[in-house]
Amino acid sequence: METGAAGARSEAGVLVVGAGPSGLVTALELARHGVRARVVDRRAGPAPAEQSRATIVHARTLEVLDRFGLADEALASGVPITRVEVRERRRPTAHLPLAGGGVEGRTRFPCALSVAQSETERILTAALAARGVPVEWGRPVENVAPAGDGVEVRLGGGETLRVRWVVAADGAGSTTRRCLGIGFIGGTYPQRGLLADVTFAADPPPPRLRLTLTRGGFVGVLPISPGRYRLFGAVPPGLAPGGAGGQVSHDPYQRLDAQELRRWFDGYFEATGTLDEVIWASLFRFHSRIADRFAAGGVFLVGDAAHVHNPAGGQGLNLGVGDAANLGWKLALVERGEAPPGLLDSYEAERRPVARAITRNTDRGFRVETTANPVAMWLRGHVAMRLISVASRWSAVRRTVFRTLSQTWIGYRGSPAVAAGRGRGPLRPGDRAPHAPLAAPGGGLLDLLRPGGFLLLAFEGTRPAPAGRRPDAAALGAALAGRYTAGVPVRVIPRAEAAAHAAYGARRARLVLLRPDGHVAWAGAWPAAGPPRRLTACLDRLLTARAGAPGKFRKSGKSGT
């Protein structure tokens, strides 16, 4: 799609507004499925490190990057974090492991990754450019309005576009959201957020996340690259410049004097080492808000345009990337005519409950971290943290902590974009598909999703079927071939792949239909006589049939009109 000249009117299929992680991942997901979006951003160029807020990339986001072949590059650019050390009043109160307890077998990435958001964006932008989709910098959106079956967008410079779909990834102050009159419900915390990147002259902290709880706030130290550390925290009201009534907006940042940061470091951080260089330091405000709707007509909100919350657990960037991974494949299949427009209704149905749950949980965690109540502080330091530290020795607790922080708990059971019914077995429709290593051709089972589209896994089963009742993979593939405008490849998982069979509960011959985002759409027994009726019923709802038979989604389409 060509960039329009000033005053010109141009047409496009999908416009992505905002080139942060959420917008870039949406565009990459579209490109992975053969749809070339147009990406615009109001900024003059990529964000500098001074505006790089997010540093934690969790396992679920690394799994998304892995589908683009980018996870190894991200890992090489950051520092794996496997432990959180919590301190209060100059003594350790808890150690929270982010690995161990069996989490290694549930994902390829049993850790959190500390990496500057600016570096994450660099990796994503380069990958998008390699797919022929450049980011158009300095292109602010001035107005967005529904127009018939599409959306009309006015860009700075006088260009007006008529597009079918708009993905609003333009941040907490989203122009797109405001133009559509979508509410942004929530509030602002009294604490200021502190961010700074520093180097140490000597005795740098160990390679783990260290969190120090203070009265009415918290501070922390996190390595983000060799020799460079991120200082972060929630500064109690009255301590930051300007006092409790100081004017500090969510965006842009308020610069913090280096000498003031050094004073805070000496008084609050309880970290070893001596600060050397303060590369940058700033303050901002914490908000907790969620949009009334995530979709309106042909416009979809992702990332901070849809939800913002406090930094407890490092959830924000990862939640936005999850939005993008969920929306991108659906938008691509609809744009290509391979799925009915009603499939897009499932975006809000699946992602808004997740955003509400994470916002609610981070609010609770933030209140515990920032309490100024003396009794609550005593209970936090002498009871809660000690219980957590002791309990974290148990494998089940470590797995729960990892699942909660890594967002690998997220599933879509009951969604309109998975098979109806509760299903049977260890995997249910809507569940996240587990990682499993493959002996041949090597790598992991989820690597098979990299080409994009749906994938039907056909497990032979660890118990051989009797002669004459053995399912036929070739017959299964032939029965599905040509039924839909999108292909549904069948991949046989041989009996010798014991780890994969165990992970997917396939003692007998079993079929598992995976969505492009790595969630189970349907799972059931693999019969000898052709594809199961419930499998084809699920696909009939999700994909466009070549014969044009009506499906459930074809009668909906709220988001696509």
C-alpha cells in the first residue's frame, strides 16, 4: 500500500495506528498470514531509551516472538531473570523463584526476560521491515470515523484514508479511542512512578530482580544488559518533586535530577554497589483504566489504548502483545476471505475478561506493595512475605507463581472461537497448547505453527489401535482438503514422540486442532472413519467453506460492520 500524498484520498485494507510492541506484533501477525498492513506512528522515529518503560518480557510473550522466529534474538539482547528477592527494612523477607518446580517442561522459556522496550521495538520493527512493511513515522492520526462498511481516517499532512479495519495501538492517550467516544474507566494512583537507567562504578547487584518495600511505596533494581541496570519504583506522595499536588502527567515524563536519584538510591534501594552514570531518570503517573469496549465497527483497541495499569508483576507490555497475537490472525483470515467477519467478535469476548482480571490482580498487588498502614506493613513483612518464601519451596507453588506472572494461565474456554461444549481429556477447547519437544525434526511441537493458520495434530497414540480400526491420516487430510478456503494441514505425531503424547494426553489416537495463536480450538478421539463430526462442526464455524454453507459466525459480525 502506498503512502498517500498531502490532500490525497487513499484506500487500504488494515491500518495499524501506533508502532509500539502491540502495534508491531499485530502487523507482524498479519504479515505472517499474508496481509500487508499499513503502520503509522505520530512519533518522529523509534522511541529512545529515555522513553523505554517496560523491561519485563514474560514466557507467553516469548512464545509469541518465537512464532516469528525472534525469540532467540530477544533472549540474546536481554538478561534472563529466574529469581525475585524481596527486602524490607534492610533485611530479606522473601525469595520468589521464577523457574524450577516443573515449569521447564511447560514452555520453552522458563524465565522472565529483562530487556529494554526500545530494544524489543527495534527487533520487531526490523522483522516487519524485512517482510516489506515499513513504519511511517511522523504520521499522527487527527480523526477517525465510521464510514459505511469501513473507517475513514485523517492523517497529519492532509491525507484521508478509507480503510476496512483500524487497529488502535496508539497508547493510553489514544486519539482513536477518543474520536470514537469509547470510555476509559478507572483512576490514577497518588504515587509517582520512577524509572532510571544507570551503571555502577563497583559491586553491581546480582543478576536478579531485587524489590525493596518502603512505607507507601517500593523501589527495585533490575539488570537490563551487561553493565546497565534499571531502577524503578513507586514513590510515596509528598516525596517526589512537587509534593502531593505536583502536576505529573502519564505521558510525557517529568525529568528527575541525577543528584535527587542518587539521594534516593542511598536512602531507599538497599542495593550493593555505587552508582556511576545516571543515563536518564524520570517520573510519571500510574493509572488503572480499561476501555468500555475493545471493538467498535471496524476499529479494535489493543495494548495501552485498551487498558493501562500499575507495574506490579511486569504485566503491561505482555498483556498488549497478547491482544495483538489474539487479534492479528483473526483479522488476517477475515481480510483474506478465509473466515467470516463474525470471528472478530471473539476478540473482545476473549481479551477484555483477561484485561479485567489482570488489572484487578495488579491493583491488589500494588496496594500490598505500597501500603503505608503500620499494621499492614508489619503483617506484610513478618507474616505474608515469610509465608510466601516458605511456600515457594513447594513445586506446586512455584508453578502457580510462574503461571500467574508469565500469563501462561490465560485460556479461552467457552469462547465463540473454540468448539462448543466442555470437551474431554486434559486439554479443553480454549486451553493454551503446551510445549513439547520433538525428536524429529527437532525443536518443539509449537514450532509447527510458524507458517500460520490452523493446524490439526494427529497423535497416533501410545496404545496401538487394533488392526482394521487404525485411523488413516491420508484419508483425514483428503476429507478436509478443499472443504475450506483456508487450508487445514494435518501433521501426524508418531508414537515414538513420547513427550508430545504425554503433554497432550494422547494414550489413544487423538486429534487436536490448534488455532494460529497456539490455543486449542477442538480436541477429541481420532476415529478410523474420516474426520469427526464435531471437528468439522468447529471448523465450519471458524472458517469459510468453499461451498458457501452458512456458519454461526456468518450470522454475527458485530465487529466487522
